[in-house]
Amino acid sequence: MTKRPLTVTLISGLFFVAGVVAIIYHATELGPSRPFRAELVWTLGVRLLAIVGAVFLFRAHNWARWLLVLWMAFHVVLSSLHSVSKLIVHGLLLALIAFFLFRPSSSVFFEHDPKADLK
């Protein structure tokens, strides 16, 4: 198996921590006085996608890098509805994440078939 690039490990960790922290933060909005709201369910679902993507990115699943780049692109679109500074920050993060996940040294890591380890 190809060694996992440090950048893949760092990006995976970043998404995992961001997802966990955001779920904990938004979970405080749940309670008997505040029933489930549709936007909260969607928000928690999007945060859960970050965690799932991070775990499978760490385990060399190619689809996970696409999921996380699309996740970040979604946040760029959301940022465009807020402020220019948020749009710039999220756009730069998207560019960096895409660069590090799709450069040749990372692509070799994702060519490995994780299912082969189960045999």
C-alpha cells in the first residue's frame, strides 16, 4: 500500500474536527422547547457528511476526496450569500484542498483499492 501523504492526513483531520465541533455546536439548538427544524436537520446532515468524508478519505477511498471537494464548493456558494471576505476565505480553502487532494502524489494513494485489504 502506498504511504498516506501528510496533506491527506491533515485535510482528513481538519474535516473531521470541523464536522464534530459543528455537530456539537448545533446540537445545543436541540431540545424539548425547540423541536426539530428542517434547516437544523440539513445543517447536521451536512456536518455529518464532513465526518464521513474525512474517515473515508483517511482510508484512501477515492470517492471521499470528491465528496469533500464538493462539500467545500457548497460552502463557497453559501459564502457568496454572506460576505466577500467569507467567499475569499472559503474559495482559497477550496483551491488548497483540491490542489493537495488531486496532485500526483495524492492520486497514487487513492489508486489503492481499500477493499483489497479485507481479503
